[in-house]
Amino acid sequence: MSLQVGFGWFRARGPRARFLAAFLACGGFVTGSWQTSNLAWAQDKPAATESKPASDDDFKGSEAFEQASRLRVTESSKESLGKVIELCKKALELGLDELDTVDAKKMLGAASFQRAQKSLEELAGARLPAARVTKVTGEAMQDLQAAIEADPDLVDAYVMKARIHLLRQEIGKGGEALDTARSKLQAMVDAGERDPDIKKKLSEVIIMRSVSRQDVDERIEDLLKAIDADPENERAIQLTVESLASVGRNDEAEAVVRKFLETDPNNDYALRRLMLILVQAEKMDQASSFLNEKIEKHPELSVLYSLRSNLFLMKASTGNPEPQDRKGWLESGKADCDKAVELDAENLDAYLNRARICLALKDYDQAKKDLDYLQEKRPEIPDIAFLKMDLAIQEKRVGDAIAELERLVQLNPENRLLLMQLASMYQMDDRPRKALRIADRLINVEPTDWQALRLRGDVLLALGRHADAINDYEEAVKNIPEDEEDLSGVLNNLSWVLSTSPEDSVRNGDRALEAGLKACELTEYKKSHILSTLAAAYAELGQFDKAIEWSSKAVELGAKEEAEQLDQLKEELKNYQDKKPWREKKETEEKQTKPAKPDGGIDT
């Protein structure tokens, strides 16, 4: 067959075949990849049975379709897409053969969808007037509707419609569009579609649908189905786990994470989240066993060591561990941090943990090195400022600690925890009136905040206002949870002022003993300063034998703890041996400072 005869065959087959021949002859594949999302024909269809050769007169839209096809391959601007759309519509109106009709509709759908995409790109990262946003989304919606009418199986068009509806707060319409996309994708999977991208897209559509759900249980049900569609979808895993945890379904959250770790054993998020779930459920032994087994199997993974160091730090920081046990856990935690950094010099969690541990071990040089490194790498990490503040406190640089905290408060002026910490620091720096202003402000906003009440009680005690301090402590006790570790501290302070105040009208030995015994029980009689308070309560009641017994134990324990107040503990014991109750009233004089800004730059 001659070349002329060959092209005559293509001519007889219709415009689509002629365009293909021309495209191949001019090396069209050299200029770019031919992707199904950019061309109308995704797959060749079986040739229709023809009773006779077709001619150009039978298909008057052929020329317009050829023009659209050429333009579709060579141009991609919004304007050229508009021309493609108009040419496809014209071709379909004038008439095409069966194959070209199918392809023209797909091209029309794809071009309309792409123009809608380009319209919405105008909104990305731009601050446009509301009228302009309405106009742009309206134009995009028209194109998407046209795309769906031309190609009802164009799933991406339904998804984009849903996004616009949700942007407009049209939740119901957005849900309907997503349900349609989901059913079409599910049909492909049910029909045996093996393309993993289809399953991934199905999973993402289900996730998007879950976000529009008002009912949390329905949302979780969707997310679980998203995981079924694509078990490796980490976003689906994260959203599911966080949603389950938010409603207290922690066992289910743990099961989801564990199952995901079977397919992705070293996934960073899953490892961290599992540890958090186990720790929150007080399953410390399970958490330790899990990490020990993982480290044995994967000794090269830095994250495992930093996670285990967290557990050691937690053990050392909670409850009332024996000093020797606490030191051993801290040293084990530091060793894990050292190993984590050795394996991955960029593991910032390891540096952060090691700084915390070294502060607890009083290894201030190493703590400073780690904090300086973190400051250089990620200065925005909030914990850095807190740890630098702790370091300054431990090195008796209270002014530096306050400066760090004041900077944080300036950046977060409504953060209650920061404000309470700053008030505590002012009190430590003999500036109780500045602390009191912050405490008053916090309590005015939340009158039942036990932490703020306890803080103000401490400040009032330092100012010698014992009756007011007692009122705040009693209110704090009423509002503090029974399982809160700080309950012992509140009760201890309450008992102390009720036992030792020189003001006869405020002392109450019976209430002091009740609060002191409870504080001792909560701390398992292992805190020297709390045993000292119990002794003071017995002394106030005139039970000096009991006072001497518990004061002696306080001195003994204080010596083991190397307590700073050991000298006072000994003086208290001597008082009780002389049959004298202890009396104490401090009236802190406000320290005069010259801050760079009035009130340290903090609005208190």
C-alpha cells in the first residue's frame, strides 16, 4: 500500500484518525506527554461497524473538532481552554461520527473542568473582595456543571463542586456531590478496578465527606471506611485516631494505630501517637515493653530512643519515686537521648528531652548546649523559652528567667498558663504586688480556676494577708479534681497558715490537722516540708509529742533530700521540744526594679 493510499484510509476513517496520523507524522509525542487527563480520549473504543465509507459531508463538525484537538494538545491557557470548549460544542452541534462524538464530549468535559480549576486558582492565597470571590466561584460552578453534563463519569468535577459548596457553607449540596463521586469510585472498585490511584481517590473523597458531617459518630464511621478503601492512607489514620480520641474511644484509637503499624511498622506519627495513647491510659508497662521490642528489632531508629527517653522522664517526674530510682530513670533517659542524637543528629525531640533531663540532673552545661542548638534550629518551639527560664531559675538568674517569660507573654497575652507562670516568677523575685495584679485578672475572668486561686493564695500569704489567703486556698480545694497531683500542695499551704499564723482569729488547729493529714496521705508521707506542716498542726492543737514525732521525721527526710529549708526544719523541731507552737508571718517588701518598659512591657 502506498503512502497516499494509507492516508486515504485514514481520511475514510474520519477526522479523529486523520488527526492522529497528522500528529504522529509531525512527531507530536516529542513535545509533551499525552495524558488521559489532558486529552478527550482516554482509551480507544471498538470500531463501529460501518455499512459504507464515511465522507466529510456526513460529519460537518469534523473540522471544528480537529481544530479543538490541535488546540487542546498545544495550548493550556484559560483563554485557549475557552476556545476548545466552544469548538467542541460547535462540533457536536454540527455532527460527528460515533467515535468522535464520544471523544468530543470527553474533551468538552475535561476542558470545562480544567477551566474551572484555573478559575479557582485565582482564589488560592489571594485576598479578594467578596463580590469577586462570588463571581469566580460562580464561573467555576458553571464550568463544572458543563463538565458533568458532557462526561457524567468525571469524578473530579463532582469533588470540585463539593469544595465550592462547602466553601459557601452549603453543607447539604456539598455532601450530595461527594456522595455521587464516592458511588462512582466505589462502582469502579466493585467492578474489579485494580488501579491503586482509584482506591486512594476513593479514600480521599470519603475523608472529605466525613469533614462535612455534623454528627461525630457518622464522621468516624466515614473515616473508618476511608481506611478500608486505602489502608495505607496516613491522613485517614490520623483523622480517625484523633476523632476517636476526642470522644474518649481510646481503645478503638489504639487498635487503629496498631493495625496501621502492621503495614507501616516505622511510621513516625503512629509510633508517637501509640505512646501517647498508652501513657494517657496509664499503661506505662505496655509502652515500655512495646518500645523495648521495637528497639531490639530496629536498633537503628532514632525516634524509638527519644520516645523511650520520654517514658523515663515521665517515670522520674510523676508520683513520689525514691531519689535513687528517680536518678536511675533520668540517667537511662539521658543515655537514650545520647543514642538518638548519635543515630540522627537532626532529632530535635532528643535534644529537647536531653535538655529537660539534664536540668533535672543539674547538668546545666549540657542543658545549655542543647538549648542553644534548638534555639538555632527551631527558635519557635515554645518549650525552649520555658526550659531556658528553668535553667535561669536553677542558676539563680531570676531576672533572666522573667525576661524570657515576659517575651512569651507579649506574644501570647491571653495565655493563662503563661500569665500564671509569670505571676509565680514575680513572686519569686519579691514582686508580689505585680503577681497579685495578674492573679486578680485571671480570677476575674474565671472565678473557679483552682490554679489561679492557689496562686493568689500564695501571693496573699507572702503579703501577710492570711485570712484572704485561707479563703482562696479553701476555694481552690473545692474546685480542684481529687486526682490532681497539686491537691497535696494546696492542702499543705492551707494547713500551714491555719497552724502557724500569728493572728488568733485565723488559726484553726482542727482544720489544719485535717488538711495536713490529707496532704501527707497524697504524698505517701515522703515529702519533708509536708511532714513539717503536719507537725505544726499537732503543735497548734497542743499535741507536742506528735509534733516532735513528725518534725523529727521531717528533719530526717529533709537531710536525705538535701532540702534547702533543712535549717528551718531543725528550728521547728527545737520549738516543739520546748513546747512552743511555730508562728510565721512573712510580709514581703516589693522589690524596686527599673524595667526597660513600664511594668516589664506586660499588661497586668
